[in-house]
Amino acid sequence: DRVAASITEIEARVSGPMPETDAAQAEWEKSAATATKTEWTVLDPIEFKSQGGAKLTTLDDKSILVSGDNPATERYTLAVDTDLNAITAIRVEAIPDDSLSAKGPGRSSNGNVVLTDVRIAAGMPGVDPTAIKLKSASADFSQQDFPVANAIDDKPDTGWAIHPEVGKPHAAVFEAENPIVVAKGDRSNDSISKTRLVVTLDFQSKFSQHQFGRFRVSVTNSTDP
């Protein structure tokens, strides 16, 4: 009887007016309507490698298609020089492809992925980069019990996954704790005027071969990525 009474009370509260919630939604809608669209700059890696020996091929849209060896666990490392300053976030897109099982975007038999860790380092070209702390993660979709926040928790036994939404494009955004600003030298030297980013994507899950089969990485300096 107590449980039934409690349920009745809660149902009445939910179906009735919710002024605080309505006011918060109205405020959010106002800010969303005037928000500036985030502009993303797609990275064109100057170096990229697979720890597991897979072949990485850059396509016309600057995405990377993976083929060849398909190890149980994997690590992709990308290096890129960019003119963008005060970078606030990176976006990792998982892209389906007809060459992948179930169209991917993962290399597993069912097309799923488990991204266990994302790391970023930044510096001047030719200088050892400094690790960048990531403060938050968001994604268009996360598999139950595999939220995208798992990709920045420094735990190799957790990760971001997308099942059952395989065979479709997905994107995750990882925001830096502070904008990435690299002290630059002589601006007349083109290589010194750039920022060298090193992006590492780890796939160390117990689920074998759950790494990206096709992916693309972008950056932004938006204040609200």
C-alpha cells in the first residue's frame, strides 16, 4: 500500500506542471538558438602507424581506411601539423565502409568497436610533445555500459562502444581541460609557426579486433565544442 501510494504521488507530480524544468528548458532553447555552430578542421596526418602492423591508407576525405593485419588489440598513432591555435577539442569519427564486416565502422565480425583510450600531446615540430589533459567526452551514441567517458578514464578494461548501431557513422568529441596553446618561435619559419599534434587511439579491450576500420580526426578552437 505504501509503494502504491508513493507511485501515485510520483505519477501525479510527473504529469502535473513542472515550472522549474520548463523554465530551464526555455532558457536552454534560447541559448541553443543563438549558439554559434562549431567549425571543425579535419586533420591530414603527416605520419600514422598501426602498432599491430595493419595498413593505414588516407582517402580523399582525409579519413583513414585500415586493411591487412587485424590483431586482437591495436593502437593507432597519428601526427599532424596544424595552423589552428587555441585548440579546445578533437573529434573522432568512426566511418562505415563496404570493405568492412557489417560495413564497420569497426574491424570486428559484427562491426563494433571498443575505443579504450584517447590521448593527445602537443608541441612544436621537432620537439617532444606535452600530454594534454582531457576533461570531458561526448558522443552521438554509446552502447549500454560502454559510455564514451570510458575512453578518457585511463582504464584499458573499459571503453566506448556503439553496438547495436553498427554500419553507421558515429562521432565522439573529447574536450581539453585548457585550450591547447603552443609557444611559437619565429613566425617567418613555416614549420615553427605550426602546432604538432600527436593523437593516440587505443583498442586494448578483451573483445578481440574491436578497433576502427575507417576513421577521421578533426580539431576545433570553438569555445563550446
